[in-house]
Amino acid sequence: MATGLIVKALSGFYYVRDDKTHQVIECRARGKFRKDDIKPLVGDHVTYEAEHLKEGYILAIEQRQNSLVRPPIANIDQAFIVMSTIIPDFSTHLVDKFILLAQHHGIDPVICVTKMDVLLGESRSILANTLDEYRAIGYDVIELGTDNPQGYQILAPYISQKVSVLAGQSGAGKSTLLNQLNADFELKTGEVSKSLGRGRHTTRHVELLEVCEGFVADTPGFSQLELIDFTKQDVSESFGMFESLSHDCRFRGCSHIHEPKCAIKAAVEAGTIPKWHYENYVTFIDEVAQQKPKY
């Protein structure tokens, strides 16, 4: 028996990178996993056996620190929220939703903005101000552009010794970003649809790629940004700096919307929290409130 990391799942096979030899072994899952309704995921740390390094079998899965449904992946340390400046346009609403989803699962978000070289004039100044506001809230923001390919190496210390996932709009440059880090990947990149204003998905399966002494998941992406099974409390506890500031609210369990003497609303008035950031929070609360209950 040996231990390893599932780095790819495809057509019922799981590709396990051995912890000692770093060789990748093609494995199947034992029938007991199907019986127990457990499906191995990319990112799982597993115990497996394989004779003569041929097809092996996964015997056990270590306890996960977290997992996602879309994309199906486990044990993620951080998410690079990849957004372009234009085509498709930068959206604070989408960034904040990705932040909410990431933090709810205990994943550290890093905002990564591509195509900085194509945004000029007043539009660039407006976006720069927004990015500075994200930094002031406490998020890391990385700016990238094709005019400075070496700038992608700024991602290296973020990636080292971690498992990261790329999230963001299709067409924002996620596969391009990975190709810049390692040209040997030769990942497909897609053009942006002029009619829809968004990119075509170019990644078809989940795979962990080894780069910069860490792993980055090249995935089909977060296909649906729905706050499924979220409660209002989940939103308030997982949204930015709200949880830390909420201790100063007058009422326990404050929704930060209607209650008096709310520390969050006071921070918005004082400019500590940008107004647009708070407005995004309110829309997420409304989205959760309007969800139909499941039976």
C-alpha cells in the first residue's frame, strides 16, 4: 500500500500522484465507495495499492478540509478569482460572489485582474480605485497584462506549497494564465463570444497541474454561481470583513440591513466599507431569501 494525491479524474479513472516517487498511477475506486455513496475527488489524499505500477485501486480517502460540487474538487487552500478588465467586463458583483463562495468553504480568495494593458484613460483610473478599495478591505489583488509576461511570476509565491483553484469568468484568461506560468501545459484558450460577451469554456475535466512548487486546478470552472443551501447567516459570516466587525453590532445575529446601531452600516457611512461592496451583500441576502425551500 502507498499514499498519494488524486491529480486527475476522467471517465471513471483516478490518476494518483505517489507521495514518495511522484509517479502518477491510474487507479479505480473500490466498490465500497459506491456502496457508501462516496466519490473520490481530485485533491483527495488517498491510500492505494498497485502491482508493478500498473492499474491500482484506491482503498481509503483521508478526511477532507473542504470540497466543492462545481467543480468537483477537494482540499483547496485558495482561489484565484480571475477577472478581466474588459471583454468580459470587470464586475464587482461577480468578484464579491466568488469571495463569498470561497470564504464559506474556508478558501482564501486572491483577486487576479487580467488584460490590464488594454484598459486606458478614465476607465483604468476608475478600476484602479476599485482595486485599491478591495486592498483596503483586506484582499490581495494582482494585476496582469500581456505587455509584461514576466508579471505572471508574481503568482509563484502564492502558489508554492498550496492547492489553488482558478475561478472567474470564461474568457478572462484562466488557461492563458497557466500557460504563462508553464508553456509546457499548452492549455486550450478560447475566444470571447461577441454576441454573449463571455468566453467559451475550454477546459473539460478537473486536473491538478504542478507548477511553482504547488498545484493549480485547471477546471471547467464554477459553472453556477448560485448560493445553494446558503442561509442569511452564512452570507453575513462569510462575506468579507463583516464577521469581524459584526461583534460591535448592538444586536446578536444582526442582518446588517434593518437593525439600528449596526457596525457594518456605520462602517459603510464612514467609508471603511465601500458602498458598492455593501450593496452587493444586500443583493446576496435577497437572493438567499427568495430561494424556494427544498423538500
